[in-house]
Amino acid sequence: MDRKTHMDAFGAAALITFALHLAFNQVVIKVTNGGFNPVFAAGLRSAGAVLVLLLWMRLRGISLTVPREAVPAGILSGCLFALEFTCLFTALDFTTVSRASVIFYSMPVWLAIASHFLIPSDKLTGLRGIGLVLAMAGVALALLDRSDASASLTGDLLALTSAICWAGIALCVKITPLSTVPPAQQLMFQVIVSAPLLLLASLAFGDLIRDLQPIHIAGLLFQIIAVASLGFLAWFWLMSIYPASSVASFSFLSPVFAVILGWLLLSEDVGPQVWVALALVALGIYLINRRPKVV
């Protein structure tokens, strides 16, 4: 498809579907943790994604060769990817999908703060500043809410660390030579570096296999094929067609869908404070990503 100057109906439908897809993945991770050590599952996911990506890149004729100057940033992004999913998968072992998602999807907040100081053209002004305050208030409210018996401060802080790592990856792609590398190669760096790190780290987190059932294997395959490889490639594809600010503005939907799915599919008890925190974070993310229309 040709590059678009504005969001159309197809793009909006695709991004809403993708946001729902990512939200459902939080539920899948939570369920898959019942059969696998969380960090081991994250490592298997990255290893499986390497194979899927290699096949996809070969079929598409995409080279694995990258500029030498982009390699250090690629390795750094892979290390951050490993830490991100060590924290996220473990967080979902401790706390609910609802709470973890509200905190994890605050990533644009931390990216906006870092970009303000590191990227001269990406300053926080006007509505973006208000959005930042609202989203941070939502995260703080979620962290301070201890009314839910299943809430875990450890899980909440791990989700927060994961969000900051995710922001670090996005920043790495924006301000280093990695920005000149095609999306498939960026993703390959992340999964090929993270796979051995995660598999090695999993040895420190107890038994690798828990009460393994077919549903856990299905969940892992879903993550490998539909999320860690083809799902992320679909996101990059949408970014290549539509304006980045328009694509990013849909990210506020993921925590909304995740809380709803945690409530519907896992019967999680979502208290009033979590709903308020969700509303603040979602509105904040929308305002942070919103850009004024060019007349």
C-alpha cells in the first residue's frame, strides 16, 4: 500500500484490532505461566520468533546484513528486550492482568519524558504536558491501590520496570543508527539477543516446567507466531503506511481492552481505583500522542 497522509477506515480498524490483540496477549501470558516458568516461556517465545522471522525474511528476500554502526544499538535493544519481558512475564505471575496492563502500557509516558530531554524536536508542550501529568497520576493511583487481595507491589514494580525498558527500546530506535535498519532486522536483533539471555536467566527462577497442559503449549505458540514475530511485523507495517502520530494515538486502547479482558476472561476483581487509574492513563496516553493538525 502507498504511504498515507491521514488515518483511513482500514487503518483505524487494523489498529483497533491490533490493540485488542496485544491486550489479549496479556491474558495469554498469564495463562501460559501456569505451565511454564515465566522467564523460560519468554525465552522460548524469543527463540521461536527467531525461526519464524528467519523464514519470513527469507521468503521476502530481506537481507540479514546490517550496517556495522547499528550493531551496538541493536545489541542494546536486545538486552532491554530481555529485561522487559523478564519483568513483564514475572509481573503477571505476581499480579493481575488488569493492574499489570495499566502500568505496563504507560510506556508512552516514560518515552515522552526521555524524548523531551534527548530529542530537541520532541518537546513536551501544551496538551502533551497535561497528558503526562494525567497518565503519571493514573500509574501512581494504581501503584498505591492495595485494596485488592491479589495485588502485589512486586508485580506492579516489575510491570513498571518493563514499561521503562520498552520506552528505552523505542528511544534506542529513534536516536541511534538502528533507526536506519529495516523493521524486520530491528526485531531480529531483539529476539536473537534476548533468546539466550532469557533462557539462561530462567534457570534462576525455579522449575522450568510447571503443570504443563495443551492450553499452555497453545498459548506459547500464539505468542511466538501471532505476537513476537508476525504481530510486531504488522505493527511496523502499519507504521510504514500511516503517520506515526496517528498510529501511536491508538495505543491508549490496549490497556482499556486488557482490563476488560482480564475482568471477562479471568474473572479478575477490578476495583474502582483501577478503573479510575485506567481512565487517567488512557486519556494521558491519548494526549501525549496527539499532534496538532497541519493546516
